[in-house]
Amino acid sequence: MKTIKGPGVFLAQFARDDAPYNTLDGLAGWVSSLGYKGVQIPSWDGRLFDLEKAAESQDYCDEILGTLKRHGLELIELGSYLQGQCLAFHPAYAAGFAAFHPEGLSGAAVTEWATDQLSKSVDASVKLGTKNISVMSGGLAWHMIYPWPQRPAGLIDEAFGELANRWKPILDHAEKHGVTFGYELHPGSDLYDGATYELFLDKTNSHPAACLTYDPSHFLLQQLDYADFIIRYHERIRAFHVKDAEFRPDGRVGVYGGYQEWVNRAGRFRSLGDGQVDFSRIFSLLTQYGYDGWAILEWECCIKSPEQGAAEGAPFIK
């Protein structure tokens, strides 16, 4: 029986401008001291990683791996979530996503930049020796998630066709180099549950590089059966975010959240062990179906500090 690797940690939520959190060397030393064995690196954060250099230079990639090795860490993979989201979004969301891409870009220029970034993520992964890149899909139809007003006939099909057209050359590039993209099914993206993932697979002819990064927290918040999801889609799971959440609706707020800050929403992310996700069931199912990738902490708790969440995460996963 295959064994899940870990504990791993996604560095994105812990990076900030003061030491030791503002360099890869500093963060690596910190997470290693907490018991983590592998890291997922956000490819957009220049404080930690230079994607342009990594795509071109084997020496630079060797430096990255050497920095991690000095701290007893492995590189799990790159995360290119923000670039994936920028590949496709409705103009209504342009202001919200402006921080995700270089200043001054708009419209087609954002798509071109994102395409280049995702292709370079593949090239860098080859030099780094990693096999998956976790992403969000972007979304052209998210604003029509609720079927009122009634959606014009064919509009969803058109949106997913365009989304597939934007991803197809990138997926082909990944397949050519033995790399997959793990889509984290995420609200705000057009791929947010099993049904939407299937729509995308249909439009991409079940592309072998269109895989999954499994995160149960987003499923719990939309009241999807996250255990049954593993049973249905385990063959496509390439990465696993260990992220907890809770859903406690009342007479004031439910799934949609009432435009409240995270701490006042019915559904909110929590530190590991403080939420409602049944991780014993998840680890059992992933092991049953032969998942031998990493268990990676992603932390976004609205109550605890990053330091406390990270310190508690490693022993929980272990």
C-alpha cells in the first residue's frame, strides 16, 4: 500500500515583508523547525522565487533546491494559482484581480501574460524535477453561478469552450514535458465542483494533464460531499491541501455569507483540528485509492495567528 508524504506546507500565507518570512531561506528554516518536510512554493511571490529565472536557468533551480535541502526540505511543487485565475475572468472582476498581475495590463494583455506565466511554470517544474503545478482555472461564467435571471441558452457551453481554448495549448505543453496541472476547485473559478470539472474535461477531451489538487475546505463550505468526491475522482488527484473549515448557518447567514467578513460568515476556514472536516476519512480514502503524494498544509484561519496555525499543523498532519 502506498504512503502519503508529509507534513508539507504551502508558503503563500506565511510570507510577509519582515524576517524570517520574507525570503525562501528564512521561511524554509522556520517551517523546518516546526517539523515540515516539504514545501509548495507560490510562483508569483518574488520575495521567495523568480519564475522568469527558474524557467530559463538550471543553475537557479539548483540553488532553490539547495536552499531547501540545507533545511532538510523537499520541493513538492509550484503553485501558480494567481496566474491561472488571470487566464480568464469576467471584466466585472477586473478590479478585484488587478493585484494578481503586473500593473498596467488589461483585457487580452492579462490573458497573454497569464499564458506565458503558466507555460514558464511548466518549464521551471521540469528543471526543478517536480511533476504537478497547482492552479485555479479562472472563470468566465462565475457571475452566473445562480440560475436567476435565467441564463441564455448556450452561454455556459460557450464560456467553458472559451476556457478550454485558453487552457488547451498550456495543457499540451505540460503533457509534452510530463507535467500536470492540479486544478483546485475553488469558488470564483469556473471549476469549483465535480460537475464543472467534468464540463471542462468534456471540452478538453479529458486531457491527461488536466488533473486535480484536492482541498476539502472549499467543498465543505458549499456543502458538497468531499469524501464521495475522492471516490469519484481519485484517479485525477495529484496534490492535497490539508485545510480545515466549518459551516454553521443560522437565521442570518448561510452558504452565500451575506457579504460578511470571514469571521462573521457561516462558512469559514479554520486551523487544522478546529473545523468540521473529517480528515481521518479523507486520509483513509486517499490511502485506499493509492495516493502517494504530499499532504500540504494550507492555512487561512480567521481566528488564530499564522504562527499558531503553522505550529499546530505539522503534528496534526503527521
